[in-house]
Amino acid sequence: MSTRLTTEGYPFYMGLKRAFDSLISERYGSFIFTVGCIAVGISYCADNGPFKVFHSHARDIYGKSHPQETCVLLDISSTTNLVYYFQSK
């Protein structure tokens, strides 16, 4: 999975892990990850370690889409696990 970013009006692509690592190295603490029409809020605090992922769409206990369940707030321990979470959905 790659991420499209724009620099000086010119699009370029990079891997999702590299994109997350780049945002964190630039001291961004929160961002919104959007794929198609689905957006997920992500926050990261260097002092506390894990990523907090807020997924506002109904999910079951396994993270699968389910119309009768609720939104979820996940703790994900690393950028590698964060990428794996999004690639497995």
C-alpha cells in the first residue's frame, strides 16, 4: 500500500510505513488517514508509545465491519502493526 502526498503541487508516492514514520519524525501527533470515502483518526504521543486509532464506523470485536456494532478506539503498538492493521482490512 502506498500513500500519495503532494509537495509544491507535484504528487509523489511512498510506502504507508514510511509515510507514518515521516509524519511522526516531523512531530505530528495526530492525523486523519483516508482511503476512498473512509476516514480514520490516528493520534500518537511519543511519551505514551502506542497509536490510538479511532474508527467511527461500526466494527465487531474482530475489527470487521458490522452494522449492529459500535465505533472502536484501538491501541496499536508500532508503525509496523499500524500498517498491518490497515492492510488487513
